[in-house]
Amino acid sequence: MSTTTLSHPGTRPLRDGAFGNAVHLVCRECGATTALGPSYACRECFGPLEVGYDYPALTREQVEAGPKNIWRYQQLLPVPADITASPNMEPGFTRLIRARNLGRALGIERLWVKDDSGNPTHSFKDRVVAVALSAAREFGSTVFACPSTGNLANAVAAAGARAGMKTVVLIPDNLERPKVVTTAVYGGTLVAVRGTYDDVNRLASEIAGEEDGWAFVNVNVRPYYAEGSKTLGYEVAEQLGWRLPQQVVIPVASGSQLTKVDKGFTELVRLGLVEDSPYRIFGAQASGCSPVATAFKDGHDVVRPVKPDTIAKSLAIGNPADGPYVLDVARRTGGAVEDVTDEEVREGIRLLARTEGVFAETAGGVTVATLKKLVESGRLDPDQETVVLNTGDGLKTLDAVADRVGPAATIDPSYSAFTAAGLV
Ligand SMILES: *Cc1c(COP(=O)(O)O)cnc(C)c1O
Ligand SMILES: [Zn+2]
């Protein structure tokens, strides 16, 4: 942590309005504020910083008149009003589908799937990277970088390419091959590191501590990056007709997404854009990497790091930075954090595909399987309106189900062969 003040992702003087309605960074531990800039750790206590705002008066009509992507919420993000003038991705406004069949299978009356596989690089990471890119640009960063469990690698490589920035992406060397290919194709420098994600993340912090001008989206630009996840909460509420759902199930890797969906809901209430109604937030992890679920069940405030061993690689963070805040949100809202086995993850992927025609990656399998487990154990109320997030695309993790599904038969191209196979 002592290296945090030694280097910076950029030192360009900030433009007026570079961060829109954001006014400062505030420590999530001690509440100390600091000027907007390339900082991520509190000078007083080393706690993580987050973005604070001077909230505008914002109406539903104003939002609805905006572009059909996350920039419709520009006023609630640390990005300039002219955000759409510079090359960036246009993620978000992904579909929210009514999941009647899955709901019937699980006994949940009003169930929705928020399908973030529809983003530019097919995961929710495009949201956070787009906001981080804007910050990196304002800081004058020269390198756009990240340590990644896979989806972030895709999003950083693609957004950096579009913005014409030099990218450096660090991944564990055991990543699914599709995620390697779909990162490398965008050019830039892709480095496979022998170790777990947590080793890769440590290396990134070390590089960030030594090299000036490097914007590691989820390390030294993390306060800005994290804000992008709020748009998931905004969209769910807007797509429900400006209403908060009663229950939400969210996958947990570092835990940032889950805590920011909660922040997004809170802001909508504060701005009067939705009615103040109670909601419960549930976290989902794979049993092979479930440090937050374990802490939740044990009643602990501290999350003890683990060494991941699961097919849900996009969630395989053994030492989650936002773990304690996930515990806070789950406990405060009356939710829970639960975990499911890899076998249940594979089943979850197939269940969602067969009932709703949505092919999720392993993280989506984790979330659907957790939803099932929560409702079966009586902790999720089947009579309340529920939203489950699918955060990534099954095409990137084909191996998870490849040996379970396939053609019913291989036949010669004749009608008699077809009927002889006895398929219909
Ligand atoms: C990164 C990721 C998550 C979780 O993100 P955190 O904010 O780190 O908890 C969930 N789903 C997918 C597909 C991801 O790639
Ligand atoms: Zn502090």
C-alpha cells in the first residue's frame, strides 16, 4: 500500500467538468474526502476511495431522451457531459427479459433475467471499462491496462483499440482459450502469467507502483471503473418501469458490481426517480471460490482469502477487494451470499438455456444455480419480484457444457435414415 502515492495513471491538468457531477473521492472506511484525481486509496487510513457527487435534479424524461446505452446516465457517472464526443464503447441498455419458463421451473411468479451478454464484448465488463477509459483519458494516461480473469481482458483490449490507446492486459495462464483469443484479436499486449488471478493482480499493483502513466482500470482507476456497475441497477429499475425489484441475485468476484448495484438503487431513490421500496440483494459464488459466502454463513465481517478451484473462472478471485462491503449490503438489505458446486453451475447454464433461450457463461450458471438454491431453501421469497443477472456469454466458456450436449444422432442425408433414427 505504501507504493500508492509513488506513481500515478497520469498528471494532465483536469478539464473543467472532466468528471461531470462528481465532486470528490470519499473514503469508504473513514469518510475522508480528497480531490478528484488519479487516487484510489485514502491518505488517512488506506481505505478504498469511491466517487461522490453533487447530485443534479434529474427527471425520468431527461434520462429517457438520452442514448440507448450507459451514457443516458451520464449525469450520475464520473464522466464529462461531452462523453459521446470521444471514441469509447457504447455498452448497456441490454435486454431485461421476463423469464416465465424459468420462473415456472423454480416456482417464482415474477422473474426477470437481465442479460448483459449483449454488451460489445459480451459481458458486463464493458460498462466499467467505458467509464475507466473516460477517466484514463482525462488523466492523460498513456497505457490502458488491467489484470483480468478473462472478460475484463476482452473489454480493455477492445475499448483501448477503439480509443487508439496502448493496452497491456495481464491474465492467468490457465484461462479458457476463447477468452484468450477474443482478447488477442484486438491487438495490444497480452501477457499470460504463471499463477492465479490473485498473483496477477499483485503483479499489476507492483507495476502500477513503478510505472507512471499506466491506468490499470481495476487497480489505480478503480474508483471510476466501479461506478460503471451502477448502470446495471439504473437499467433494471428503468426497464421495470421506474421501479426497484424486490430481490436481485448478483454474481460476486471482487464484489464491486454487487455493491454498486446497491449504490445505484440508493441514488435513484434519493433523486426521486423511483419510489423508496425495500429490496434484498443476494450474492452468488462458486463453491470452489466462495470466500464471501463462507464469511456470510460464519457471521464474520472479515473475508478470509482462498485459493480458487472452479470452472467459474470469471469469478475466481480468492481475495475479493469488496468482500466486506458485499457482506454489509447482503446483511443490511436482508439478502444472503450463497455458493454452488461446479456441477450445479453446469446445470444452471443448461436450465437457463432450455427455459429461456439464453446461453450464459459459467458466471451466469453460478447465479441461476444460486437462485434455485435460495428459493428451494426458503431464503428467497418466490412471491416477490426477482431479477437475476446474466453477466456473460456462454460462447466464451463452451467447455463447461460441451461434453453434456450435442447432436441427438449423426445420420445419412435421407428421409429413411432420419425416420430410422427414431428422433421424432
Ligand atoms: C467480473 C465479472 C463479474 C463480477 O465482477 P465483480 O465486480 O468483480 O464482482 C461477474 N460476472 C462476470 C461474467 C464477470 O466477468
Ligand atoms: Zn480513510
